[in-house]
Amino acid sequence: MRTFLDTHAWIWWITSDPRLSKRAKSAIEKCASDQGVWISPISIWEVAKKVQKEQLVLDRPFRQWLGEALNVRGLFVAELTVPILVESCELPQPFHGDPADQIIAASVRHHNGRLITKDSKLRDYPHLSTIW
């Protein structure tokens, strides 16, 4: 079972942010040292958009930050495939309208995985296995 990180969980993990719950941190560390943890490519886009809109301020230029953030041991970027894109538009309803969350949820479901997220909308979605 693949373990995926929601965008904020990825950021909080690599920056050692205390907002990452102890349970989430433990699960990430265990998976990273075993079979790895995964992010969707849409998470990279989300971070880039937040930086562009100045909603997220990084301590170094974005491209440098990204290179280091993707080079963390045990972290993998999942492919964004046609089946995942189609599934993101066919998720069991109700599902909220955030396209990035739709792609993340579809990626997790496509790989029969679980998602580490603080997002209550995703945690409350009955068709997705989550950890927090």
C-alpha cells in the first residue's frame, strides 16, 4: 500500500514543522525508511502557485527549495497518468470542488493507498483511507 502525503504534510515533513501530528510524522518516517512515501505532481504545482501568490514564503529561491524538497530520502513523485486524471473527475460523490484535492484523492485511490493529511474534507471523505 502506497502512502501519499498531502501537500501541507509534505511541506511540514521536510521543514520539521511542529504542525505535523506525531502520528503522521511517525507514519511518514516508518514508510520513508521502508517502501517510501509519495506525492502527486499536483503538490509541486500547489507549492509553486502559493509561492507565486506570496501565500507561502520560502527561505530560498523556489527552484532551489524544490530541488532539495524532492531529494529527500524515501520520497517519490507518482506519475500523473490518464487513468488518474479521468478518475479525478469520476470520484464517488459528494466530493468538494478543489481540483488539486481531486487529483490527490484519485492518485491515492488508483494505487489503493492511504493519504497523510490534516485536511478534514479529505479525512471525512469515506472513499479514502487517511492518517493524521
